[in-house]
Amino acid sequence: MKSIVSLCALAGLAASASAGTLNNTVNATLFGANRSISIYRVASDLQPSGPRLEPEGMTWYNGDLYVSGDAGSLASPSESNGYIARYIGGNLASTPVAVGQFTVVNGAAGARPVGPEGITVNTRGVGYGAFAGMQPTLVAVDGFASPTGRILTSLDTATATTSNTIGNYPINSDDIAFVPGSSAASDRFAFIDGTGGANQIRFVSAADGTTALPGTFNLPNQSKGLLFLPASEAFWFGQSQDLLLVAVSPEFAGDSNLLNVYSLTGTLLSSTALPTGNAASGLLQNIEALAWDPSTQRLFFGDENGVSSQIGVVVIPAPGAAAVLGLGVLAMGRRRRSR
């Protein structure tokens, strides 16, 4: 296994970077309501001093949006090269702050950055990725199948230091989500595993980040983005149970980006097509990341698309009165059956 070294964020990087630019606003029917999706160009948001930002991982924590991208090459400007962009308040029209860099050393090609395909936060404060204070530790997965056994790497954003990579079996992961249980002992990390071209949801224990857990289920090809929503926030998506939202990128010409909603046991509860097309025309091309702001009910889409990379954001409306009543009846029935 390769070792990990710490690296401080570059001083002044955020000051010389640029702000996201509103590229387009498009309408789409999401969960039964017509809503507007604002789409921002973000590829140059860490430039000119930093690398190109191509969103492949996103997470929301403590009022801010964190975005990661692929490692790419070491030439600048290239892809995100392990840097994490933090959008204060989720304001995509603002200049993000670079909060650190994942870096692997002693690789075949020398020191190479880890390009997190997915990032999440262990909000329990116990287990792998636990932290204290206001600045989170980000738990990341990457798409490399090597080094063997690689599963998780973490970045302390307060000190800009990375941890050792841990794991006991190889994966080719596209995203990760922290799934809290009823106690720390039942907390899990869910991730999308694309090993061998077969997309699946897998789970590992959040206590150590390595112990494989049961519950694997299959996903469509090109499943790229993953988001966990607790039952308390599933209301906004017309559900009353814990959810996993999965973004599916187009596989063939003419396909649409999809947002699939699953139960934690793999039941497909709903599927929504998103505005798909050439990013140059202001549409979403390859959605690979998701994030959710529960305080304002904003859903973020990361569109990894080279120099045309974008982030879309939409406010999810509350379900209508009839849907809310139906959810209440459903929840009551479940409680009665569980007695």
C-alpha cells in the first residue's frame, strides 16, 4: 500500500481563483413539480493558480458545499489534482476556497494526487473519519483499482493533512455516502463499486472503514453519484424512509441523465430524467455527483465535463397536501405492522 503525506493548502489560491458563472437556467419536472435548475460553469473556479475543477464528488456539511474531482495529470491546468473546493453557503456564484489536497507518494510515476471520485463526512464523530471542531474530515474513495485493497482515504480540512489509505479488498469506486445507523456500531459507508463493469452498492462498517457488510445490490451501468437522505428529509422526495439517491450518466447517445431513488435495501422507488445535452448549450451532460442542503432544500448536481464542467442546483418543492397525507397513512401502517 502506498503511503500518504500531508500537504498544506496553497496560500493565496482562493484569492486568485474565479467565481462560478451562471450558464443557463432550465426547467424540469422533478418529483411531480416543475422546477428551475440553475447551471453554473465551474471548471475555472480554482484557476488561474489552481487546477481545473471537474466535479466528481460532492458533499454538504455545516452550511457549505465541498467539491472534489479526478486526479488527472500533474500538468497545470489539469483536473482537480486532489484539491477540494469549498463553496461557502453553497453559493456557486462566489469564489470557492481550496481547503486541501489528497496526495499519494511513491507511486510508479512519482508523487501523484488522489482524485476523489466521491467524498462524504462521518457526522457521528466516532469511527473512520471522525473529527472534532467546525472543519470536517472528508472521507474519500477513488476510481483506481490499485493499490490493492484501497477503499478509503481521509482529508482533515482544518490542517490539510491526509490519512493512510485503508481497506482489505480492491474496488473501483465512483462515489461514497455516510449512512448513520441507530448507534455508532451500526453506522456504514455506502459506495458505488464499478469493479468489472458491474455497478453495485456496497457497504462497509464506518467503525473501521474496512469491514464489508451485507446488503449489496445492483445498479444500472454508469451509476456515478451517490447521496444518502435520512427519513426526516425524505419528505421532500415524496418518501418516508431512509433513501439513497443515485445519479446515472448517459451510456449511449440519446440517453438522459437520471436521478434514481432507492431504499437502503435496493428497491427502486422512483426515477427522474434530467435535462441532458451538450454543456455548451447550457444543459447537463455527465452528472457524476450529488449533494443536498437540508436547510434550504437545495439539490446539487456535479457535471464532470472537462473545460465545460458545471454544477446545477435546484430547490426541491414540498409534496402536495395529498402526498403528505398519503405518506402519513403509509408511515402509520408501517408502525402498526412493526408492533
